[in-house]
Amino acid sequence: MEGLSVVLILIAVFVIIAIFKTARIVPTQWVYVVERLGKYSKSLEAGFHILIPFIDKVSYKHSLKEMAIDVPPQTCITKDNIAVEIDGVLYLRVIDPVKASYGIGDYRFAIIQLAQTTMRSEIGKIDLDVTFESRETINSSIVNAVDEASDPWGIKVTRYEIKNIETPQTIRSAMEKQMRAEREKREQIALSEGDKQAKINRAEGDKQEAIKKSEGERIKMENEAKGKAAAILEVASATAEGIKQISLAINHPGGKDAVSMRIATDWIESFSKLAKNTNSMIVPANVADIASITSILNNAFDFSKRKNEPTE
């Protein structure tokens, strides 16, 4: 009886082991690589699977999710012989589980080494000053190189990101001095440009002011000239109209006598004003004979009238 119990226990253990060896549940985004008698047989995707006990064996398990692998810090020499320490993060995922199982022994280690060697090569092509502003270019170069090399391994490298770029303390001090000098230079340039623009604006303002003043003076002179011309024309027109009216008055009956009387009156008033302004004066010899003066004027008017009459 004891021997039978031991046999039953052994059979139960064997059945349990066989069940564990036979049934496989594969999680989502995982792939199991199965070997049959030491040779690749098939890949198990997510779900429940039955294997042949002691013949089929799950040799490799691969996650299909994107993975982030830390690339340890390493010392790189720039083109201008400056040592910098750089580390980064590499992102990849398995796209062919069979190649990832049999194409290389440890794809993680191989990809890290390839990323580091590519980084040293890329940093050696550029100067230190360009290193900080060329992160995108360096990242792209590393991704292209590592992705091309890892294609036979069934690995897809999606991106690489540089985390830190550490430079020696002496170099950092020199770079800080250079940045301060550059900022001071930009400040001086900005101040000089502002002063230059201010002077230009003031000169332009003075120019516009002078132009406006000259235009104002020109318009003023033109207006004054037009005013004087208009006044002269008005005076001339009034004078011509007065002469015309006098001529018409002379030709009317009694016009000559009225004109003679007016002239005689003005002549007498002139001598009266002259006597008030000075103690000595020149008096005509025939000052008492005013009639003779008017007679002379009448004869002049008659002569002018006969001269202007048309001849038959």
C-alpha cells in the first residue's frame, strides 16, 4: 500500500509538470519563441497555447513594447581637442522576435556599444561650440547608424536623446566669460544702433521742419505778391475809371468850366499849404491873374478835343 501511494504521488507530480510544460498563456505585446528538440519551431503570440511536453520548449521571450535603454556616460573628444562627457537614452523595440533570438546574443549590449561608438565618431567631427547647438543632428545621426546596423537583429531604433553634456570646469569658465563678452558686445551694438537711429530721426525731423518753413515762406511771399498785384490792378482800374469819368464830364456842357474851377481851387489850396509850411516861397509873376491860367487850360482842352476828332 505504501508503494502504491508513492506511485500515485509520482504520477500526480508528473501530470502537474506535464500540464505546466504543455499549457502556455502569452500576455499581450509579448512573443514566445518555441524550439522543438533544440530547433526553432514557431512563435507564440498573445493567447493560450498547447505544447508537446518534453519536446517543445519556450526558449526566448520578447516584449514588443518600445523600450528605453540608458546609455552610460562616456568621454568624447571634440574636433578642437576638448574632452566632454556625454550620456543619453536610446529608444527601441523588437519587430522580429526570431531575428532578435538568433541574430545576436545580447542585442541590448550590442546596441549600447554601437550607440557609444557612433557618438564618439559624431562628436569628433564638430567643435565644442557647435556641440551644444547640434543635439538634433547628433541624435539623428546616431539613430540612422544604429538602426541600420540593428536591422539584421530584428530591432527597430526609434530615437536617441542626449541627456547631458559635461565639460571641464576650465572650459565652462572660459565659455561663461565668452558669453558675458558676447552679451556686452550685443548691448553696445544695440545702444549704438539706438543712438544712430535717434540721430537719423532728429535729422529727418529738422529736414522736414526746414522744408515746411521754406514752403510756408514761399506761400507767404506768393500770397503777398498776389495781394500787391491785385492792389495795383485795383488802383490802376480805379485810376482808369476816374480818368474815364473826368473825360466824360469834360465833354458834357459846362464840364470844361467845372474842371477849370476845380484846378484853380486846387492851385490856390496848394499855395496856401506851402505858405503854412515855410517862411520863404516862390510866387509866380501872374499869381493874381487866375483867369489867364484857366484860359490856358481851356485852350489845352480844346486842342486835345480837336486832335482826337476824326478828319473828313
